[in-house]
Amino acid sequence: MARSPAILIVDDELRMCASLETLLKSKHYQVSTATCGQDALSLLKATAFDLVILDVHLPDMLGHEILSRIKIKSPDTPVIFITGDANIDSALSALRNGAYDYIRKPFEPDELIRTVENALAQGALLREKEAIDRQLSLSEERYRYLVQNIPDIIYTLDADGNFTFLSEAVEHLLETKVDDLIGKPYSTIVCEADREKAHWFFNERRSGDRISSGLELRLKVTGKTPSREDRFVTVELKSMGIYETSTSDGKKQLVGTHGVIRDINERKRLQTQLHSAQRMEALGTLAGGIAHDFNNLLMGIQGRATLMSMELDESHLHVEHLRAIDDYIRSAKELTNQLLGFARGGKYEVKPTNINKLVHSTATMFGRTRKEISIHIETHDEPIVVESDRRQIEQVLINLFVNAWQAMPDGGDLYLGTEIARLDDEFCMAYQLEPRRYARVSVTDTGIGMDAKILSRIFDPFFTTKEKNRGTGLGLASAFGIVKNHGGAITVFSEKGQGSTFHIYLPVSEKTAVRDIPSDGKITKGSETVLLVDDEDMIIKVGRALLEKLGYRVITANSGDDAVEIVQRMGSEIDLALLDMVMPGMGGGEVFDRIHQICPQMRVILSSGYTLDGQAQLIMQRGCNGFIQKPFILSDLSQKIRQLLDGDEAIE
């Protein structure tokens, strides 16, 4: 078995030494450490190391002195400098004096590992080359086998920048034959937009100063596979100049370049995914706050409209206007629901749901108004149950159906399917899912499809390709947030002219699906005492008027402190509290806990412009009896109050 590479770490910071030692040992390297120059020189004298990681500043000497000793004793041992200096002149000077590379603190673990691997690989190649020079009998085939089995592209260029050698990895990465590139300039495979920086990078080899250790750029995939758009792969390029000493003046002259090309597409994809997740998180917080405040305003408008309609006879000419206002409020509420969905603001009412039936019923409802498309449904043979908010998952499906319909302006086919999938570890890691069984809902259209640029932004909020007034850009962002909040994921596959396929993954539940019973819309009244707690005067005024219309005696509090004082004073005289969750000072959660201590028997309904999740869910788990989201319909509120006061179980 081959010996593991031996690495020496020299750094006066004990924590840095320990961290690097743990990291490198996890990659099965042999690791030694030294915290000063003298200890390092003693280890170097006693042991042959394959690589040295060296701090620029040490307590008893500079790293440059150790570098000089290493180059005298073992000139082929690569040295990687690490520095925390804002001014990196000393590191650059070390590079000019023979160091392999430098890394600035703080650095990412994968950056260090990548640099170590590259340095060791280069050292291995150099040692192999020396062995070939010393032993002419060593087979060229053995060397070629080593190079050709490295997944990275090994290449050499002549002084004019033309390829003189390429390993066979280029055939896999760029889908082109080695023979088709030999003799051609490196610019042949470089994307046009990146050629200038590639030109600068290779020309740098011609000077004595070595400033850059590597370069990220895009190479063209030049295979024969037909494609309407240019394809490229993002790579990291490493190179070293090949010099020849002139016999006349003794100066070194560049005669070529050799180096390594590494595919970093996957790393870039993960970085993009992380940045996208962070951006979505920030936008989600903003969207959730806007939706909450907007729902409070809608509550005031809807409440006033309801009070007016209750005073008017059906024949009054204003009734038509009030109904129109109610319709507008419902549309506005749908918009805030999309914002909250994108913000992953929670689920309203989670129940075990048969996803097969939900897909069937939603598609049937949608198909009644979209006769120009043919809908084909193929569901799993057995019921698939998921824990979900039925209305939110309906919203996700409708958003996908509408997008599919708009992608097929001349009509087409919409294919829907459900099945059970067990996702592999790689997929679960990429989408931050727990390995388990998932319901997979597929939505496939035969529409115009999407290119890579649109696909990269498809779930961004407010991004839309539709004409003005035809879309808000929240549909797919909302779908993404809702599915994510259900512990699932949503993916999309599409090509221009080839249609699109969305896959929704939701965790499978072992529970039995329950039947959804719609509200009958009846308004029920009562005469008990209700405590209304809200910091918004608008909500207090309209809420009091609505509750009094229902026949209740109403006491109001515009802060948590006031609410607790009233409960302490009145105690069991209060039959039910309607409690806002988000208030300055003492929030809804703390107010509920105080009320529960004073009057454990008092019924409490939590009210919020947000949805039932996060903090609200925790309050419900502590014994709160019900939840209602603003703006609420009077009939829903009246029935929740009556059910609780009449002794029914907790309602979510």
C-alpha cells in the first residue's frame, strides 16, 4: 500500500495548528506540527516531508528563512504560505523565491484541501518526471496511465500558446477529441468573454513575477450534441511556466506552459444555491412583514364593509358595491397568501391529506375553465397521504397549472402524476431534506419551455416573463416557500421548445387521510364576555363593532400589559380572549402564558396577520385553543367562538 503523504504544519497559533491537523488527518495525510522556526527546522532535518504549510510570521524567524533552508535541502518540496496580513507583499515575495502558493487567512477548508491536493499532485508529477529522467528504462506507458487516470485535464502549451499535450479527461469534460485540439491555441476552448483574462494569465508566465496562483474561467463544450445555445463548463486553471536556460547569456527563456484544469461546476452550483437560499431568506423576512401589515389593513377594510352590509337591506343600491369590495379583499388576501407562502410564513390548518384526490379535484376544477388544454392524470395505485395544509397545496398546484397553461398559448397537453419516491442521500443533501419516503407530484406541459437563464431565476420573487398585468412574479416563489415549509422540495426541468416538468416532493405520512368539510358560511351569535387584545386601534375599533354585532359583551386592551391587568381584575367574568400574536412589549406568547396562569379555564383564540407556524405553533402547543388569520370572515370567527364556548375541542 502506498505511503500517505507527510505534511508539516508550521504556525505559532496552537488553535490553527490543531485545526489544520484535524482537517488534513481526516483526508488520511500524515501530519506533524511545529509552533516555531527552530522546531520546524529540527523536524525537517529528521523527516522527509511531501509538503510544508508555513506561516509567514513566526516568533523566532520569518517564514522566508525556513523556505530558503527547504529549497537548499529539498528543492522539490512544495511550500504553501499562509498569511493573515492585509499587505501580502511578503507572501508574493515568497512565491517569487519558490513557494508553491499562498492562502490568506481566514480561508475555507475546501480551499486549503484543494491547494494541498494540487501541490501534492504537482509534486508527484515532478517526482515522477525526475524518476523517468533517472531511469530511462521506466515505461512511458506507466507515466501516461498515471496522467490519463487523473480526472482533471493535464495540459502543456508551447511558447505560442498552442496545445502540445492534453490528457484524455478533456474528452469527457469538453466532449471533444484530444487530436482535434493538439496544435491549436488555448483560446479555441475558452469562452469569448473570458479570453482576455486567460490571455493575461498565460502571459504572466513570461515575466519573472508570479502573482496569481490560479484562474477561474469558462471553457466551451464543443461536442457534437445539438444545442440551440452555447454550453460551457466552469473550471479552475493552474499553470506553471516551462523555462530553458540560454547558453549564451544564462537567462531563462519561456518555452512553454504546463498545468491542470479542474471542473468546479458542482462547487459553483452549491455556492449559487447557498447564496440563493440566503437571498430568499432575507426577502422572505421582508415579504412576511409586509403581508402581516397588509392583512391588518385588510382586516380593517373588510370589517367596516361587513358592518355596513349588516345594516343594509339586500335591495339597497350600496349592497352591490360592498360585495365588490369583499371580492377585492379576497383577491388582495390571495396576494398576501402568496407573499406569506414565499416567506414560508407557515401553514394554516395541517391535516393528513390524500394527495391523489387533491391532484384530481384541483385539476378538475382548473380544467373546467381551460378547455383548450387536455389534462392527463395518472396517480399511484394506492392512496398517498401527506401532512399538509390543503388550501396551500391547492395554491401550489394552481400556480403550476396556470404557468403551464400560459406556456401553451395554442393549446397542448398537461400531464399530472403521483408516485412514491425514496430519495438518495445526494438529492436530500442538495435540497436539505431528511432521507425518507416522499410523495412525488409531477406536472409536465408541452409548452414553449425555458432556457437556462430563466430557469436560474424561476423561483425568485417578483421575477416574471409575462406581459404587464398578467403576473406578479409571486406564483412560483410562493410555491417554493409553501413546499419548503411542508418539509419538501420542488424542482424543475425544461428546455426551449421542449416543455417543462415540475416535481413536488412532500413527506409521506402513515396517518389516515381526513375528509375536508367546508364552512357552511352561517353566522352564529352569543352573549358571553370577550376580551379583544390588539395593539392596532383600527383592529380594536372594527373588532369591537363586529363582536358586538354578534351579541357579545366586549372588553378591549391595546397592549399585553393591559390585557393581563384586566384578566387579573375580572378573572372568570371573561369567557374568551381574542389575542393578537405580534405586539410591542409583551407579545402574544407571553400574554397567553400569563392568562393561562391566572385563569387556566379561559378559552383563547390566537389572531395574527401571519400564519400558523413558528411562534404561533408553539403557543398552540402550550394549550391555546384556536387560531384565526387576519383578515378573517365574520362567519368563520363566529363559528370558532361558538365551538369553543360550547365546549368543542381545540381548533387550529
